[in-house]
Amino acid sequence: MNIELLLSLAIIHAVALVSPGPDFVLVVKLASQESRRTAMASAVGISIAILIHTILSLTGVSLIIKSSQTLYIIVQMVGASYLAWMGFGAVKGALQHWKAKISVDNNQLKLNQLTPKQGFMQGLWTNLLNPKAMVFFIILFSAMITPDVSLLTKLSATVIMFGLSLIWFVFIALILSKPVIQQRVQKAAPAINLFTGLLFIAVSSAIMYNLLAGAMVLSENTI
């Protein structure tokens, strides 16, 4: 087992996890506005998606998808559409909140009441359908997991990637889903939703921009 390699992967993945992105923002949003079970379910969903990305990258499936122009375009379009849908939904929720001027009773916390299953699916699809996540794992494993790396090291890397993801996102869910924390951030819920929505829309727009730019370059080369 290559301990040095595993340690390097753990550090790189840990840095990526704590960097603000769609996964982090989604867990913050759900943990501060939904039940603890729903928030933790979203954390599990994200971690499962990361596990799938890891397995697909280690087995070369993700690289095959990335190498196929048609498949990769489909992945980008589906991913961008989902992120945009989530983003516009969050922005709409924020605007409706401000428009209705909803007041928060400090003695009674009002939650949106998403089910744990819904939280899990949101976490799963937010990460799994994000092409940027797929590219991250392809680059990471292509650079660090060479053909001579043992099966045990690959299995250990898979466990580490999943374990770190689960620990981090469950930690956020547990901390922010405490009633006292939820009470304090409830008034900021519209701002959190707006930021979440804008981030998701920005990521979606970036994916679509890169997709269109690539299509234009391809079109010019074929002329």
C-alpha cells in the first residue's frame, strides 16, 4: 500500500471539500432550513455521488465519457440544466420570502419540511450531475493513480475519498441543524437561498458557456 500517495490524495480532497461550491452551499442551505435528518441525508447523497465518481474514474469509465464528444456533451447539458433548475428554484424561494415579508417567530422554528429522501436526492444529483466534479476526479486520478498502483491502494483511496466526504458534510449538517443555530440564521434564509441560487446558476452558465465555446471552435475547424 502506498501510504504517501494516499496521504496526498487525502490532503487534496480535503482542500477541495472545504472550498465553497455547490455541495457545500447545498448542505448549508438544507442544514439551516430543514430537519437534521434531511440535512444529513443530503450529506450522505453527496458522499455517495463522490464514491461513484471515484469508482468511475478509477475504472476508466469517466475517462471514456470525457473522451466521447457526444456522451460528454450530454453529461454537460443534463448537469447544467439540473443546476440551473436548482438555482432558479432557490432564487424564486428567496424572492417569495422577501415579497411576502415572512416573519420568524423566535419561539417556533419554521422549516420547509423536505423529506430525507428529497434531501438525499438533491445531494446525490447536485454532485453527480456536475461535470466539473467528474473532470476533477479524472484529472486527480489520472495524475496520481498510475497503472502500477496496487489494487489495495486503489481500494484504500476509494474508502478515503468517501470517508472524508461523509465526515465533512455530516459535520456541517450536524452543526448547522442545531435548533439554536437554525434560529439565529433563519432571518438570513432568503439571503442564503439567493446566494445558493446565484451560485448554482453561475456554475450552470459556466458549463453552458464552455459547451458553446467548444461547439464554435469545432464548427470553425470543420469549415
